[in-house]
Amino acid sequence: MHRYFFKRSLCLLGLLLFTFACGCQKDRTEDITKAKSKTEKKLNVVATISMITDIVHNVGGDRIDVTGIIGEGIDPHLYKPTAKDTKQLTEADIIFYNGLHLEVRITGTVFDKMKDKTKAVAVTDGIDRSRLRIASEFIGGYDPHVWHDASLWMKATERVRDTLAHTDPINAEYYHSNAKNYLATLQTLHENMQKLAAQVPAKRRVLVTTHDAFGYLGKAYGFEVRGLLGINTEDEVGIADVRDLAAFIIEHRIPTMFVDTSSPRRGIMSVQDAVRANGFNVKIGGGLFADAMGTPGTPEGTYVGMMRHNIDTIVNSLQTELAYQE
Ligand SMILES: [Zn+2]
């Protein structure tokens, strides 16, 4: 009896231990599966302009999915979100946009209706307001084209890095490491642009363009900038604008004007005609990328490539002097 009881107790204990062990095993398997799905579920990120999409690619790498909604040659000032964009924006985990009233037709419509407004992050938010260009004629009072100064775009990169690391702490170290490399690339770009700009004699460092998108480039790299259109591409070109700009070009003997890929050439051609009517010849130089990068897969399809293209085009074209007509 005693022996039987002892045997039975051992059996019961064994059974209990077995059940307990199975339970532990099951819990552990569940934990591993949970952790795995947590790391495998990528953040769904949506960016507005292509320069921001490029930052997110560089910092987020293969740990996130990113969709850019404003592509090549598209004007962000005028861009209205499609039904597909609205759906993507609403479903995103994080939205990165420029802010400073650049994407006014997206922020003014979609963001207001979103339940979670905090997921929309303006990459320019971390920039000290004293470093922004005042543009009193533009809505909000600041010039939004900050990406044309690579040192300011580094601030935008830090904002993307910190947001991704905060939202997805498991991959924080990875985002920080990628951002460190990208920031070093941008720092080199900034220094190279300064060196290239310095090759143009100071009196020739005048940049005449279609719309006034290059104010930050001028400020950072030492060019005086004159835009035919204002900050916003919606502005109309008037006869007085054309006449005044033509007189300015002749007075300063500016050899080349630049068209940008986001706005029409018509206005700048009128300026060229007005200069010619006064016996001078001003060229229309290579196109500059203002508010969108070039074709994906080409050098200009990245932020760094686009900036290099712009500074090379400007520096090479401004070396000569305004010519009299033959
Ligand atoms: Zn613009």
C-alpha cells in the first residue's frame, strides 16, 4: 500500500512536470513567434517630395517600406492628392512631409481628417527658425525650399532618424548607424558645393531662375538669386517682371539664366527676348532641379546627385560673360 502510493505519487509528479514542461515550451514558442513578427513587420512609411523619400530610403534601409507620392518633375506647390494617395497617407504608420506650407494641398485636406495627426512629421520642424529664410509674401512667412542647403537637409535627416528610432525601437541602432553614414555623405556634399561655388568670381555669382526656389542655395553657397516667379509657382509673370529682370541681367552682365524642372520655360524666354531687344545675348542654361529630383535610376534621381548636377550646371555656366549680339 505504502509502496503503491509512492509509485502513484511519482507518476503524478511526472505527469505534472511533463504538463508544466509542455506549457513552458508552448509559451516560449509563442514568445519567439511574437518577437519574430514584431521585427518582421516593417514600418509603412509615406513621404511627400522625392528628396524626403530619399532620406527615408537611406536611413530606413530594408527595415521599412516607403512610398513617395510626389515624383519626378511634379510641382509640390500645386500637387493635389489623388484618392490612392489619400488612402496611402491614411494607412501609413508615419508620414514625412516638408512642411512650411510647401505641400499645402495635402496638409490642408488629408491631415485635417486623419484620426492620428501625430504620425505626420514635418522634416523641417527640427530646424532652428533663425536659419530659415523669411519670405513675407509666402504663406506662413518662411521659404520652404530648405533642401537646397545640404547642411539644413542634414537637420531633416536627423528628424527622420529620430522619428524612425522612436517609433521602431527594436531597429533604433540600425537607423542610427545608417543616418551616421548618410549625414557624413551630406557633410561632404556641403563642403564640395562650397568649394565649387567659390570657383566663380564673386561678381558673377548671380543666379537667375524661373521660380524663386534657390534662395537657400544662394545663402549657403554665396549666390545672389533672382527668380522671375515668386516662391510659389502659382504666381503669374507680369510685363513689368520681365522688363525689370531683363534690365538687371544687362546691368550685371549675367551670361546665363536657368530654367527649373518644376516650372514652365515661357516666362524666362520672354526675358531672353527682352535682353536681345537691347542688343545683348543671354543664354538659357541647363535645367536645374528645383522641387523634385530627376528620373529614378539616374544620378540626378538621388538627392546627392541632384545637388551635384545643380552646382555643376551653375558653376560651369557662369564662368563666361554676357555677350553682345553678333
Ligand atoms: Zn518651389
